[in-house]
Amino acid sequence: MNYIMISPYYPVNFQPFAHRLKDAGVNVLGIGEEPFDQLGSKLQNSLTEYYRVNSLEDVDEVKRAVAFLFYKHGPIDRIESNNEYWLELDAQLREQFNVYGNKPNDLRKVKYKSEMKKLFKEAAVPVVEGRVVQTKQDLALAIEELGLPVIAKPDNGVGSAATFKLSSEEDIRHFEEEWGEAQVYFLEPFVEGGVLCTYDGLVDQEGNIVFQTSFTYNVPTLELVKGQLDMAYVIQKEIDPNLETYGKAIVKAFGMKERFFHIEFFQLANGDYIALEYNNRLAGGYTIDMYNFAYSIDLFAIYASLVTGGECKESHAENQYCVGITQRDAYEYKHDQNAIYEKFGDRVKFAQRMPDAFAALQGNQFYAINAQSQKEVDEIITFVHERKEIFQCI
């Protein structure tokens, strides 16, 4: 099997995809921007060949790279990055070279929020009503119908980028100035008090779910960014059956094959859920590492086995919570890394600086810490986020 990895070096914690694919007997071919020497010996040894391009943004250059690898190694079986940023590039390359997987026409339902909402409804999963707006007139009509406050997001956009909460006429005027009708937006009512959570997993070539999980944020991402708040999110030991039912219905409605999925929900005060977004990839950052820590698995190996038609082995270890938690350089915390290790010992599975690309959103210093109970989860979050008291002389 010839498997082309787009951007095999970055993000660094995705490099094990190459290692596990090689272990499964796959011929792994890399295309990326980094010099070969920068890859490091382990990644170099996992790649049969690496083709460096000046820019992955240059689609024609990347197509020439694929053509060269096709000529040298034979037909390409997979082209994949597992990275949100390159989903469209992956799809274009698959179409050009007739490779298994999503093509550009398959991406509309996972890129446009208005299209996602149609499929959520088809799956009989609760949603709030939304409106597509292209002009200021559309905006005024949507606000009249939906009422304030509303959330305005690019209809085709990623995460919380260019997202606005509109609660007043002043907010509306500010949004209009920033927006300038330059792109299509999607408006929906702001959900008060909703807890942001997810249903995540992996489906095989038949669309069957072979891995599933869920995590919960301490605060919604929009508030996290705007307020530069302390972040924590928690991989759950068990999935709420109601959330699992909704999640499985959505996965079936979207009909994806051999894909990771990351579906966002709000959990309401009454315990029910509202579907927000379907992401046709892994959750970002170090989340895949946290899955492994929480469930004592190797999801990279599970993926490699799935791609090659092997058996997906289940872990028999007891599930744990895994807390992903950050500290920001802008604040002074009571407990540093040494104190965190002293307090939680070998439950600290991971301590790493966040890449600059994620730091503004999530924070600068990241820890993954396992816990057996919700009480331990709360203790971890309180300890890591406790700040030093600032005394001022009057």
C-alpha cells in the first residue's frame, strides 16, 4: 500500500501516524515544506521517500510531487493529512489521482455550517435555527427573526475564527464594519449556559464506529479566546448514553468512511444536547494523546490497522479521565511545573509548551493529567489554575 502523508512533520504529535503505518507494512511517502534534515531520524526512517515542496499552499507544486511519487512507486492508495487545514488540498489531490477517500464535492456538508444543520435535522438531533446572511439586509432580517443575542460565524470556517457574539446594536454595527459583506456568514441564537462538549471517534471503510469518546470544556471556545481565560477540557471515562445516541445518528447521516470525526454539542441545563458542528477530522492540539492516556490505547496503531484492513484490538484497561489543562504566560500561577509533578506524580502524563499557532486560543503551557474521579478532576483544575495573590500598597 502506498500512503502519501501531507505535512508529515507538523503537527509534531501527529508524526506517530507515519510510524504506525510503517509498522503495519505500509509504504509511507511524505510531502511537506520542512527540509529533510529537520524531520529527525525517527520520522525519516518511517518515510520511504520524502518530497519537499516550497509551499503546500501551491496546489500545482504539490500535484507535481504526487505525480513524481506515483511515477516512482506506483498507484497511490491513500492521501491524507488528518489536519483540518489541509482537508481541501487532500480532497483535490484524491480527485486528481483517483485515490480512495473524500473528494471536493464530499466536503460541502462538513465545511458549511448551513449544510451541517440540514443533516443534524435529518438525524433527528436537536439544533437551534440558523440563517445564512450575505448582505446587511439579510443580517437585519435574520436578527429580526432570531432575536438577540446571536452568534455570527463564517458559513465556511474553522473553529472560533472570525466569530462574533451580537448582543446589542453596538455589536451589530461593529460586526458590519469588520465583516463588510466580504464572506457569507451563518447566524444562530446564542445558547445561554450551555456546556461545550463533543462526541469524537473513528469510522471504518463501512462507516462503522470503531472508536468513540467524548470531552467537555470548562468554558466555550469563544469566551476562552475573547477573555484569554484559563482552559481545561476533560476526556470522559464514559459517554452519556443520550449524547452517544445523537452522535451515532449524526455519523450515520453524514456517511463518512475511514475518517476521524469531531462533533461539537452544547449540553443544556436540562441534560439534553444541541448539535453545533461536525468536523471531519481529529480534535486539534494534543487531544489524540489524551485519548491514549485516558483509555490506555494507541489510536495511531488502531488507525493504521483500520487502513490496512487489520483487526482493531480493544483495550481491557479501566478507562480514566484525562484533563488537558493550560497556563498562560500572561498570568502568575501559584503552582509551577515542579509543584504540579510533586502534587500529581505519575498521573501527569504529558507536559509540553503549546505551539504558537494554538497558544492564543488555549494557553502556553499544556499538561495532560489522568484522574479516577470527577472529584480528582476538579482538584486538578483548581490546583493548576490557582493564581498568585497580588498585593498592592495603598
